Amino acid sequence: MAGIMKIAVIGADGQLGSDIVAACLADGHDVVPLTISQLDISDGDQAQRVLAAAGAGIVVNTAAMHQVEKCEADPARAFAVNALGVRNLARAANAGGARLVHISTDYVFDGAKAAPYLETDLPLPLNAYGTSKLAGELFVRAIARKHYVLRVSGLYGIHPCLEKGGLNFVDLMLKLARERKEMRVVDDEILTPTSTQSVARQLLHMLKQGAADGLYHATAEGQCSWYEFAAEIFRLSGSTVLLNRAAPGEFPAKVARPGYSVLENANLKRLNLNIMPPWKDALAAYMKEKHGIG
């Protein structure tokens, strides 16, 4: 896909949406940013009207109900947004002949494999959030005539996640390190921390190269535990906080989560499209840009 693209970004003021908007604008594309105040994806009629007015050839959906505990407490609302809302977007994208790009999650897996998940692995979510996101994926793949589904993991970015509120993990660790002499972080949950800027660049690369329709994993390269993630944050920042591994079960989760949720970017690599960096490199770049560290 060559030339200037018109791209509507849903959730344009969120953590990932902000970086997708910035990357597309920097590359000279025509961007229609849509915030939650402009589009509630759970309203099908509104989705049709707003996307018809936008007239974009590509619709990127970053909007979702992300909070795992809230999804578990109100699964009907989680499905209204993460599943039926995505169905609304798929129908609206079809009506305008647009490609739908939908962002999904590593939480569609249960973690039992204990090796990087491929796009061909069978999903088995452990909670309402993961199940609702999987349902959204299936609506896209069943309805949207032109689509990418991108699964991501452990996102952090310059902009705050509006749905979750507060600080991302990197910024929280830096804040706590200034306030405490000692910290304990879990070491038995394995993920791939992924910067939103990396995802934005990867998506734009796919669009420009005309990647085939389908399901893609798009995470940084490598893996670590939350403890190892924190240790690298403190190493880069020069923090002297004493970091210890939390004992198993020390911070019990209120909702079941996968203990291993590393994704392998197999389809991107198969098509020679993978430009995702090692997670440590992306973290170093983030800390330099946001915090002037390094």
C-alpha cells in the first residue's frame, strides 16, 4: 500500500492510540483522531455515522475495556465494548470499504504452554477480559472483509492509559524507587514488555508494505518476569533501591491471569515484516525520551 493513507484512529487519546496518531502524522498520512467522547464503539448506529463521516480507508481500533478486575465484575459491559463494539466496527468498516485494524491481547492464552505462543496456537482465556477480547477477534475475522488483528503484550508508553488510569509499570517503578529503600516484585509471571511506539511503527510498516489480511503477534523480542523488568528499569536509572523477589502467592491476584504470556511474532517474520526491537532496547529508548535517562 503506497502513498498517503487516510487513517481513522479510535482511542486516539489513549496510550497506544496517541503513538499511532503521532507515527502516522510524522509519516505524512491523513489522520482522523477519534476519542471516546466522539465515538462509543458499543453504539452501533454511532459507529456507522462517525466512520462514514471520517471516510478513512483504514480504521485502527485501540479502544477497549482493559481493567481485568472490572471486566470480571461486569462481563456484560466487557463484552459490550470488547466484543460487540468490535462487531460494530467491523460492520461499519465494511460499509465504507475500509480495512479494520484491531488491537488484541496476550490474555487470550492461559499460559500453560510455557513457550512463546504462535498465531496458530489455540486460545484459552482464563478470565472475562481475555474471553471478551477473543470474541472481538473472532468478530473481526468473521465479518471484516479487510483486516489485521494484532495481539500485543505488556504495553507501556509516553501517554497514560486512560481506561486504566495512573502510571504504567515503568513509571510506577521509578516513582516507588524514589519513595522506598526496598521493593518486592513478582518473579513468576513471564511476559514481553512492549512499548507503544514500537507497536505504532510496526503497524505503519505493515500498512505501507501491504501485509496480508490476518492475525499477527506484534510484541518486542525476548521475555522477562516482572521482577526482571523492574531490575532492568533500576539498572538503567541507576537506582539504589533494594529489589527482592516476592514469594509465590505474596501478592495474590483477584482474577486468574496467565503466568506465561509471551508471544512469538511468527507471521510477521514469515512475511519478513517484523521490525519489533528487543524489549531492553525499547525500554532504554523510552526512558531516554521520557525521563532523560541514558
